Amino acid sequence: MPPSLPDIRDFDLRHLPASFYDNPYPWYRALQTHDPVRRMPDGSVLLTRYRDVQHVYKHPALFSSEKRAEFKPKYGDSPLFEHHTTSLVFNDPPLHTRVRSLIAGAMHPSAIAEMEPGLIDCVDDLIDALSGRESVDLIEDFAMHIPIEVIGNMLDVPTDERGPLREWSLAILGALEPAPSDAVQLAGNTAVSAFCDYLDDLVARRRRQPGDPDKDVLTRLIQGQDGDSLSRTELLHNCIFILNAGHETTTNLIGNGLYLLAEHPSQRELLLADSQHLSTAVDEFLRMESSNQLGNRITTQAVELEGVELEAHTPVTLCIGAANRDPERFPNPDQLDIQRSPNRHLAFGSGIHQCAGISLAKLEGRIAIDRFLQRFPHYQLSEPPTRGGRVRFRGFLHLPCTLDGRDA
């Protein structure tokens, strides 16, 4: 049953019902309708309407991304605190500007175009390995390998050293949940420490043998620009951020997209009939099942939002997943429409913090989904999928399917 008004009055991101993790959207819709600027028991505020989330993105001077005050009570003096308060995404200018400009320089259109042939080869190799198998896991056997290969190549991580990256990523990002357990925090701290130890060695090797800074993002970060170089802490934690962000969002984009097409056969047939819909289809997957469901800001001064007074230093949670299904912005928001246009979703954020890798992530999604569909047009889900069990990031840990659904 849809959440009732009393349910919404008791809603707390730190204490969620089990049903929320599988399907949060009825809760989001009820919050949009009855309590769009929701004051949580801890004093923070949750925003679920598109216009409010977009307003925050457009005013970074009023809504800061810096997280030291918010994360200190959560993580204490720990590797997780050091990581999440040093990485690009949780900082304001000037650190944000310095690091973003270095990364963006390696993400220009010509650089991304040069990645396409290698990306196609990677996807085709994975698909070849699936052929002939009775059943596969679309996450473990396909989706997760693509961004690890792409981001690993961008940082020139040796292929035989990429094995731990996914496990480290899931552990670190899992600790960003609204109320992580002690076990989750321990796993996250262990992963940050292991990641930094590995990167210290990789950076030392790269200093001895630099790569091409136009293609090798790690060399670019090491060398800096205009005489400004990153400290060791800034360098290591932003490398972790690049690997984590590129891996998580793209794995979820591909997995969520293939899941949605399996659940909506008419939309799959439409895409198979005309691949020109690929670009709008990828944007629709991002809107319907946004990989990153939540963002966070903190007010720098007293502000008013939709008639609600927010004191200075109020933590604000941006519900991207809700904003992207706001009926005020998107007609029939719960309906998959791969031809939807316009589709100005917020899956990659907006403003100065819009994801620097947006073009690369979309390219990976288009190539992976298109080439998989062309090879296995009749694939069908074979068992109930396993969600990641997280609120902030929406995707699957396991997505079992048969490749020839005609025999399923």
C-alpha cells in the first residue's frame, strides 16, 4: 500500500522500513505531496521536489558542499573522514575548482572520442565470453567490468592490479549511507587505508615513468598545472574518488537500463527497431532509476526555501531520485519512455558540481546496452534480482538472466 500521511509524518532517513529499499518511489511521491521540505528528527532537511533540488544546485554560495562539520560526528578521526572531506565532490572552491579543472582537461570531447574503439572492444570481449552460457549475472559478468576497465585505463592502473577496486569502492561508498553500522564503517575505513597504500605505490611508479597527461589522468593530477600541484592527501583521495564515482554510477546505469528494458518489452522492441533512440533511452534510464539517489549540502547562512526557514549550518539532503520523478517536471513520471524529450534530469547533478564524467558515462551506457541488445535481443530475467541494499546509491548486486528468453 502507498504510504499514509501518518507514515510520512514519521519518515526518517536514518530509520527506514525494509520496503523502502526495493521501491522508494511511493514514499518520495507522498513526501512531494505532503511534506516537500521535510524536517528530520536530527534537524536536517530532505528536499524531494525538482524545483527545490535545482534551486540548491544553482546557489552553491548558499548551500555548501563542504562536509567537515557534518562528517566529523559520523566518522570521527578516521580514514573515511579524511577521504570524504578531501575528495572533489564534498568540497567547495578553491579545492573543488583545482581538482575539477585537472580532471576535466582529460575529459574533453576528443579524448572521449579516442576511448570509444577500446570501449567497444572491451564490451564485445565481455559479450563474447557470455555466449553459449545458459545463465549469466548482468552485474558480475558484464556491467561492473566496463567502468573498471575504462577508469582503470584513464588512470593507467595495470590490468592485473584492478581486482580489489570494486570491493574497495562498494565498502567506501556504503559508509555514506545515512546511518551506517559499525561493521559498515569498519569495512569502509579498511578499504580507504588499503586503497591509499596501493595508490602510494602506483604514484611512486608513475613519478618515475610519467604517462601522457592528455590521456593519463593520474599523471595529469601528479603534475598539476600552472605551478599548482596537489598534496599527497589531495592526490590519493581524488584518485579514489575518480575510481569510485566512475565505477558506481556507470555500473548502475548499465544494470538499471537492462533491467528496465527487460521489464518493459515494448520499449525494448522500440529500441531494437531503431538505435537512434539510444541517447534518449540512456537519459530515461538515468531519470527513472538514478544511480545516485541522494546528495548533501549545508546552508552557509539563514535561508528560506518554499516558505520554510532554514538556519545557518542546516544539513540539506537532496533527493535526486524523487526530483527525477516529480510530476510537476515530468509528465507520467513513473512511466518508462525512451523517447522522452525534453528530459533535463538531475542524475548527474547540476551547476558547478555537475559530474565531470557525464559524457563518458553516457557513452559507456550507450555502447554497453546497444551491443548487448544486438547480441542478445531476447534476454530475460531468470531470478529475482538482488538490490544493493542502500539508499544513496540505487542499483543491483546481482541481476540473473537467461540470454535466450525464447527458451525461458
